[in-house]
Amino acid sequence: MIIYNTTKGSVILNKKRILSLAAVLGMTFLIAGCNSDGKESETVEKGENANAKKYEEVFKETDEIAHDFLKLKIEQNYPEILKYMSTKGIEELEEKSSYLLETHRLPDEFEELDGMYELRRYDNFYDDNNGEVFYRYSRFNDREVLVNDWIILTRNEEKDWKVRSYFDTRPEIINDSNAETGTVLHELPVEEKVQ
């Protein structure tokens, strides 16, 4: 019901109708928002899980290699690191750090982490055509800053999985909007995560 008050020059609406209309509109937006978020998250999750299942055998092999390599890299065990590297990766490492290649600089460093790291596989970006499996591991450095490092595995001519480069950085396909996708293989304990 609309009443026009000629003395004050304003329109007065029935309060019950206004409140009812506001409640209906609010509920509509709330339901629409919940449904779209849920469906989007569900679709992303199903897609990631489908890829992880499709390439389960590949990931079973690469997960072990990535974990072993991250341990060796944290310990700076260069004689063992070389066994995991691609031919180009070895050449690059020899060129940049040849003076280190016979050293095992930090033998107890991985044990001292005491599980305080995260290892994530980006299975959602793997397929038979690109042939690379991306991993990110995160840990706190000596200044208590969370740092990321990358492991990219690729097959050599003998079809063995090798680390592409000791110095790999974040692949271009992974950005701020999808950096937290994929599968967490080892989770950084919650109380230590930096938000």
C-alpha cells in the first residue's frame, strides 16, 4: 500500500511490504551465492581428483622421487642430487655450482625440520602431452619466513623421471589464483602456517 502525503510531499510505503521484499531479495542472493560457490568448488575438486586417479601410477612414482629430491636438496647432498637430475640439469648445476658437487653440506637439516614443511603436487596440470609433473615445497627459513621451492619432473629418453633443473622456479601456468590447487602430500602443521 502506497500513501502519498500531500502536506509533507513524500511517499510512505507499508513497512511490512518493504521488510518482506528485503527479506526475499536477501535470501535470493544468499542462496544464489551459496549455490554458485559450492558448484564451482565441487567442479574444481572433481576435476583435480579425476586427474589424480587417471594418472595414479605416474604420481605414485613421481611423488616418491619428489620427496627424496626435496630431502637431498634441503641437506645439499650434491653427489646424490646428481643421480636425480636430467642431463641438462646436471650441466646447469656443473656450470653454476661445480665447486659443491662433491659435498654433503647439511646432513641433518631435513631431520631438523621435524615435519615442518609442505609438499604439494599440481596433478591438475599434468597430462600425457605436457609430460611434466610440478611440485612445490614450502618451509620456514632461518628468519622464520615461509619460502617456496619448486621441483619439476620430466621423462628422459629412457622414460625415467628426472628433475628438470636444480634451479627451477614457479612454472608460468601456476599463478596466485591456482597456487593452492592440486594435492597436498605432506601438510605443514596448521599452527605454524603463515596467513
